[in-house]
Amino acid sequence: MAIGKVEICGVNTSNLPLLTPEQKTKLFDQIKSGDEEARQKYIEGNLRLVLSVIKRFSSSNENVDDLFQIGCVGLIKAIDNFDTTLNVKFSTYAVPMIIGEIKRFLRDNASSIRVSRSLKDTAYKAIYARDQLTKRNLKEPTVEEIASEVGISKEDIVYAMDAIQSPMSLYEPVYSDGGDALYVMDQISDKKNNEDTWTTHLSLSEAIKKLGEREHEIIRLRFFEGKTQMEVAELVGISQAQVSRLEKSALRTMRSYLSA
């Protein structure tokens, strides 16, 4: 990986802006009021953070441009979800999110199927547009809306998104809290077992009634609507870390009721 290259994704990394603490504070205040220009300046002013993170993955065989783009996705998510009242430096909050985004990319990209650069670029644009539309409209956008936002046909959007998906094992764990793991296959309904379905639904319905209003909403969004923790955080209006904690608490409550 040519980590020392000066130009990455068309960005001259030797000439990136460096924001002062005062500038960061001012820009964040403007971002909170919906100033898109301030948001763009804040992104550009923190691209050095992305560069420092991708250096940790110098042993990877992945293209540095790809890692930089994925790191920028993590940076943008960090900016959109950062809570200035927590008394935590932005870099302290952002670095783990950037690393997590890159690690997910490396894990999901580990298959032998290689996707062309143009398809990846289209997929990255679609993912970014989907996140922005979800944040703006507080609901999952349609393919048509994403296509209109990006300026690419919906057929090309679907093809690009499908191309970067990796096959998932039915035995892939989707949740574990130190006890029994919850696997993908556990979330797939079996139409042949109709006689057992109503009792399962009844038990789950009773277990969910034991939850508080916010925990109930998080479980509904996460496991019945398939939202990610980041998407739930945006919809509910709390941080991703809080969603994670409340989700674990809710599942413990439900597991305790169902095993009683």
C-alpha cells in the first residue's frame, strides 16, 4: 500500500488545512445550526486524522485510496454523531469510529471476488447519500431517492451496492452478551413451522412488554426494521454508545423473562 503518496482520491495531502481549537468550536456551533459549508470545512480540517489512522493499516494489501474513502465515511459519521457536551476531544471520539469503519471494510472485502474501482466509487457515493437522506428525512430512503441525490441511475446504484456485498453465513453471530450468541439464522422465519410461529410471537410480544418505552423502540428498530445502531441513534436522538447499552439491557430483560 503506497501510504506515502501525496495525492489520495484527488486530495493533495501535503496541503491539508489544520484547524485551531477555536476554529473547531466555532465550526461545530455552525454545524449544529445546519451550516453545510461549515460541515465541509470541518471534514477537510480533520482529514489528517483519517491519514493518521490508515497508516495503522499499512500492512494491508488494500488500495490506499479505498481506505481513505472508507476512513472519510467514518469521519463523517463521527462528526454527525459527536456530542460536544460530553467533554471529550473530537479526535478521541472519531478515531475509534474511523478504525471501526475500516476494519468492517477489510472484513467484508476479504472474499476472493474483486470489485472494480468505478463500482466501489458508485457504492461509496450511494452509501454516503443514504446516510445523509436518512439523517435529513429521518427515514430510510428509497433507491430512487438515492439515485436522484447521487445523479446516477437506480439500476447502477443497485448493481454497485450488490457488487460490494459479501456472502454471510447463517451461523454468523449478530449479537452476544457473554452468554449464548444470537445468530443470523435465528432472525430468519421458517414458513414450514407455522404451528409454532404463534407461540413464538406471543412469547416475544410478552417479553417486549417488559421493556421501557425507549428500549422497546430500540428493539423494534434494530430487530424488526433492521436498522443499524448508528441509524437507530440518529432516529432516537441519542449516541450510538447509548443505543448499544440500552439494546444489551433490553435483550437481557427479554432473555430473563423468556427463560423464567
